[in-house]
Amino acid sequence: MNNISWQDIRKVILDFLQQRLANNSNYKSETAKLEKAKELGDQVAVNEAQQKLAELAKRFDFETWMEDAATRRISWITIGTHLSKGIHSSSSGDNVNIATQSKLSHQTVISSATPSLLELDSSGNAASLDIFSLFNQYVGENKILQLIIENHPAVLPALSDDKQKASLYLTNFKKAIFNDFDNPKASELNKQLYWPNDEEPYLSKQDNNYRLLIPLHPSSLCNYLYEKVQTRFSEENKYARELRKKKDVEHQPYFSFHDLAVVKLGGSNPQGVSQLTSSQGGRNFLLPSMPPIFQKSQFPSISKQQETIFNNALQYFCRFGFKLLFDMVEAPKNIVEERDDRKDAFAVILSLLLKFARYIQTTQPAGWSRDYSLNFDEKLWLDPQRVQLENEEDFKKQYEQGDWQQSLEKLFATWVQNALKEKFKNFKQQFADPEFSEWRREFNAAVKASQRKREGIF
């Protein structure tokens, strides 16, 4: 930036004015009239067209245009990142240019002013928006606007050959760019929020102990979002989307935005709100802010604090099997039917239990049980891949010995027995050692069968 000279800036301004003149509709019309008059040999019409073209060219003469822009029309616009007219297009409140303010001291605070590379916006009389267009012209890699904000020494001599005029022009330009917070101005069309200074304002002994907040439209941030969303229509994005449909090619990332809402500002005249709003056709995108929908797993969760999986949560997961078991206990006794019903009940309970165990074994990473409080035998059962990890020789040794299966049989049988005793408090004596042993055998057979199936024997 230091190698930019005032001549570089002056040339950009002159080129800008020449382009403005060439694109002026009256200038184009008079140029066409002049050409036609020359073809017809009508000298009067030629002179008249030349005079009008000279008058138009005078308006875009460097010194003439700069004096008019920097002493009269510059007061008709303000430049900022947060605009009052975005709240209401007829608001006459002040804008805020956060880019010229000191950054927030608390870096943990994130706001609409957090991004550091936001386009500045301008609002005010449309007849002065060409000044903002000049500010956005590049000198090398930097805009004139940024050079003014950073007090580049080449800006002042570039504005006029008269040092006194150049100083006045620069002062007036800065008034439109920098905010005067000594005398902030709001409008009756602005929204206002009364924010208490105390956590419990009703206990405060001070009257009027509040801040008056006036929210402004974050125009620059909304433009950043708008441009980002518009990348979905770029040729690169379209090409990347098409690649996703093809096989055997390297896929590229692409942008996709879902559930967007659009708010249109300014009605049929978005330029009345701001320059950036006009470039967006008044459209402002809103990202979805609905609360997330969490998919709850069908399986019980295991907390790091719990010491066993054989609890009420697992009983609820196996509730259909337990219902069959409870119905069997309550039904009239018939040896054959009772035996079959009990077998069916245990088949359902064990099927669900092993399904849960299989889910944990296959979805959790190897070694997940290290940070959990489960008893060691349950860890051996539910975290079998842990044996493959380094520094797990003791875990592998105990897993291969297989003694943990007998411990699990007891845990399972105790779990079922406690559920029956809780359900049938008057029949506790019916659930004794023979039943306990049978439940252990059922569990042992089911676990061994599941292990053989996992190892590929079945």
C-alpha cells in the first residue's frame, strides 16, 4: 500500500469520471444527435449538440465534479456497516460504520460486526451514490475508501491541486465515513429496547437504571451472506454438483443451502434503503433457525458413571419380554404351557439384550470402556475390540480366559430375579435357587451362540 502515489489515485478518479460521462444517458443521446447532424450536414444541429456535450463534459471535469461532490452532495449520504434505513426505509437515524471503530475488547463476544472483511454500504440520496461508487474504485489492490480510512498520505494531494480545497474535501469525505457518536441521532421509526443494567432491576434503588438499545440492520453482514448463498448458481458449483452423479471421478465440494427464507427491503425501490440492498434487488436471505431435531436411539444409553447395564433402562428396553414373563407368572399353572411361555419370554428378553450388546460392540470405538465405570466383566463383554489395542495385555488375558461369562450369568439372573421380586412382592419365595440357575443357563447358552455366530461358525 505504501507504494501508491497520488498520481495513481488521481488517474483512477479521472478514469472513473470518463466512464461516468460515457455512460451518461444524456451524453449518449447528444452524441447520437451529433453524428446524425453531421451525416445530414445540418451545421446548426451540429453546433447545438456540441454545445450540450461540452456542458455535460464540464459537469464531469475533475475539479468541477470534485468540488460539487465533496462540498455539497457528500452530505446527502452516510457510509456504514449497520444501517438505520434497513429497519425502516424512511428512517432518518444515524448509521454505524463498525469498520472504523475499535474492535470489541472481549474476543469471546460474537456479533454482526465480528467478520473483518465486510463490504461497506451507503444510504441516502440516490443522486450522491456515485460518490460511493468512486470510493469503491481500486487503486492497485486497495479501494479508495480503505485508503481514506487508513489516512494514506497519497489521498490528500490526489483530491485537488489546491491544497486548501483538498483538505476540505478530505474532511467532508471522512464525515460521511466516520461516525460522530458524541451526538447520535435516532428516528421515531427506529425500534427501541430498554435493557436493564442490573441483573435484578426490580431490586435496584436507582431510577432509570437502563440502557436504551437501538438495533440497526447489519447490511454488510447480510450482503456477505447473500453473496455466499449466490455461489450456489456459479458455474463451479454447478459443475461440482454434476460430478456427484458420476462414478469413477474425483468429486469436488459444493455449496448447498436449504430452508432459506427471503425478506425484501425497500419494496419497489431498494436503492432507497442502501446501495448494497439495491445490488441484491432488496432480497435478504435468512438461514433456518428452528431448533434441531434429535434422533433418539432405540437403545439405552450408557453413562460414564453407571456401574452396570443391568438396570431399569435395560428392563424397559426388554419390556415386551418381561411382560410375557410377568403374564406367565400370573397365569393358571400348567406345566407344559408354563415351560413354553417361560421359554418364549426368555427368548424375547435375550434377543433384545444381545441386540443391545451387539449395538454397543459394533458402534463404539475400540477402548471406549476405559473411561467408564462399568464393572470389568461387562467391559470385557461389550468392548471386545479393546484386546487389539496396545498396553491392553491384562484385558486381553482376562477376555481369553472367559471367566467373565460366569459373572455375567449371575448379573443377568440377579437382574431378572429382582425384576420379578419387585413386580410380585408377595411371591418372593417362588423365585429361588432353581429358577436362578435356569436363568443363568439360558443366558450362557444365548451368549455362546451369539459369539459363535460373530466368529463365523454359523
